[in-house]
Amino acid sequence: MRAFVITAPGEAAVHEVEPPVAGPGEVVVDVSRAGVCGTDIEFFTGEMQYLHDGFAEYPMRIGHEWAGTVSALGEGVDPHWLGRRVTGDTMLGCGECRRCHAGYQWVCEFRTEIGIRGGRPGALAEQLAVPVSALRPLPDSVDDALGALVEPGGNALRAVWGADLHPGDRALVLGPGTIGLLAAMFARAAGAEVHLLGRSARAIEFARGLGFENSWTDETLPADLPWDAVIDASNAPALPAKALDLVEPGRRVVYIGLAGSPSTIDTRTLALKDVTAVGVLSASPGLTAAIEAYADGSIDPRPLIAATVPLDELPAVLGGDRPRGAGPGPKVQVAL
């Protein structure tokens, strides 16, 4: 089958590889659509921290945002999965440790991550082997493009849950990329007054086009508004501290973005303001609810998709080229 393989920083191509075989408790999925994430770009550039920590190595088969159809079953898998449209969890715990038994498989010390960690092949390929326990069925109302947005949607939804928003609360989202915009959508659906902080005029204009009129830059951010929650979905090292400075005492900051270098906050400020800080790593607990929100139309992330390209065009996309005819959204998907 055809699969996208990164062999070294800046070196990647579509290779012919052996198709997967479903082991016990696994299925094979025919991938129809996959998303390109900032993590994928970091693997392509060589900046991804897992490469330096020993959790990943080249050659890499990336891709962890996907949708497809189950085409083969391993031993012990219920036959009702065959032919079903699905997406799935990225984080695959060992199933044996204390964290897995407590229901926190996404922070299992021994986990693999599809297309990211532990050598588990990713979804930017014609087929993907997945444990049946990781699958989430897709209803007919959630097509392949939306299905490949479930994983980022689950992350964003968890960030909003972590913010503990109530109707009428005022939330500030730092970073109007895919996760930030999805978090803004979920926060708006929860009844919050949502503001966004970005850097580029293009990103601000796009956010306003999605109905987020309260989208600002550092220079225009209102100085007199209290923020009941601040969600940092950026990759800027200075913004975690800014989030803590901006949030109202007694409320919450949520950290879901990751910078390329360490970020620091002053824990004296955290304590003296009695602020709760929440970190979000994974979409795992939010996947089903994200599917439901897409299915009932309360969240429509389609405008975030700027372009859908074939697998062969992926090296250029990862290298920073904007696909010809791309719209203003931040997300590129691959049709397989």
C-alpha cells in the first residue's frame, strides 16, 4: 500500500509498504481522510520533542487525525465492526498499569500514540491497524472530513471543559489556530462570551468571519475586561504567563498549546490569585462528545479546512507551502 514516510528532517515521500494485518483485538481501517497537524510538521522539521526524548525515531509514519471504514477484523473482534465508518483514539495505553486501570490510558507511561510515539504507524496511509478499543463509530451525519476533525475537536472540547465555563462567562482564547478556533466554537456553544487573541491580520480576519467579532491583537486587546477563563492554545513561550496574568482571581487557565521551548509561570501569582491551572494532553475523553456535537450541528468546523490534497502533495505542505486554491482556514486534509 501507499504510505507517507519521513526518513530524516526535511526528507519525506510516499513509499510502497506492506499493508497492516489485524492482530488479536485489532481492526484494519481503509483510511479515507486524514488531517495534517502541527505535530506532523514538527516531525518533518525534526523539532518534535519525542525525537529528542527517545519516544520516536525515523523513519516515521505520521498521521493521527483520521476517518475511514473497517475492512478487516482480528481475532476476538465483534463482527458488527466490519464495514463501519469510524475514527479513533490516538493514545493507546498498555492496559495493564495503574493509570490504565484508573481510566487514564492517555497518560500511560508505556503508551504508544498512532503516528506519533512508540513506532505505531500513522494514518497518512491507505490503511491503518487500530485496536478495536480505540474506535469511535461515525454517524452518517458526520462525513469523512468531519470525522478527521474529531481528534482536534476532542482536544478543544476538553480545554473548554477544563475552563469550567458557564453561560454568560467571558473567555479569552490565545491562538486562533485549529485548536483555538475549535475551543472558541465549543465555548460559544456553552454560552460563553468568547474573545480571541492572535498575531496576524489574516488570522484575526478569519476568526471574525466565523462570527468571533471580539478577536484582537496584543495592541487592541481591551485592558478593562475581566476574563473568567483563559485558554492558551498557542505555541508562544510567553503566553502561559500572560494567561495567568489576565485571568480573574479564583477562575481557571487551561494550557493546551505547546511551545518549542520551555514556558514558565510565576506560581506565586497562581497561588495568590487562587487560580486553577489545567493541562490538556489528549482528546481521549472528549472524542464521543465531539462526534455528537458535529452530528447535531451545534459545532460546524468545516470552515477550518483550507484545502484537501492528495498524499503526494504532503511534502510541500509540511515544508510550508500553501496548497493552490487554499481557503483561509488553518487546516489541511489529505484524501486517500
